[in-house]
Amino acid sequence: MGTDIAGGVESRPHGPGTPWHLADVDLSALPRHYDAFGLLFGVRNYAGFAPVAPGRGLPDDASPELRGLQPGDGEHDHTWVSWAELARIDWDARAPRVDDRIHEYRLTGEGLLAGGKAAHHGADWRAAAGDHADPRGSSYPEGTEWRAGDRIWRVERLTNGHVLRDDPELRALLDTMRDLAGRYGGENVRLTVWFDS
């Protein structure tokens, strides 16, 4: 079973001490993107990022409209992050450790073509790595590599910037939050989320 994100962007147009209001921003467009979940909130953090805002809970002053978005009791990992915190992310910073998932590539005439990253790669990887190989990338030094024909599996460490390159919907959400922060201030715009597995 996978994990999905829900929640909303809130703003305080009149500043600290005034009520939060749910902005007209649709989070349903956000895909199931575990690297973004891991970097921002520490959820499904296979890449080993130092999360920005893990486990803070639902804010006590959450807007009634945001509270009304919660469908039931199955959600978990409620948390929030302000635009001011998001604006301080160093997108060039590398994760503190290598990715738990081994990255797969295909060698083509134009170079390496990314094929994905996963914890299990099947019989081809097992034949290249050995029957007793550990499928967790974090079990190996960065740069460890296996080859079979035109396929390459590699242990890698991601940068924070990988998240934005792989998730245009998240980039669009952050652009919207930046615009709101330009009007109301970075501490008066926040993303409040929860997850469903």
C-alpha cells in the first residue's frame, strides 16, 4: 500500500495573532513523491534527507476550513512548515547518507537513461549482485555499481534539488506559496499536511 499526501496552504493576511485562512490551492495535484515527503516531512524518507519539518502535529490554530478537509481517523504524520522555512532550504545540499533504494539506469547511445529507483530489482540485479546481496542501497558505499548488459544499478546520494527536478507539481506549489509570502510575509504562509497509507 502506498502513501498519499493531503492538506492545504494557509495564510494570515493580517499577520501574527490573527486567524489563518485556507488558500485556494489544490494539493490533490501533488503526486505520490516519496523524496518530497522525505525531504520536507520525514515521511517515507528512503533517500535519507534531513527533514525540514517532521512530526509537528496539526497546528492548534489551524483554520476551520483546513480541519474540515480531514476525512477521518486514518491519517498520520500531521505536520506543517512555513514559507520562511522552505525559503531557507539549500537545494544544493546532499542528503546525509546514501539512498536506501538502488538507482537503475539503461546504457543507451546517448548515455545513461534513468530507469527508476527501488528496493527490489528482480532476477537481473540479483544475478549481477549475487544471491545474498542486500537490496538496500544504504548497505553499500556510495558509488557501488553492478552491471548486466545495458543495465547499471548504482548506489547514490541525492541532493535536495533532486526533489524539485523530479516533481514539477511541487515546484508550482512552492511558487504559489512564495507569491503569497510576498504579500503577507514568510511566517504568515504555511503548508499543513497529513498522510494516508
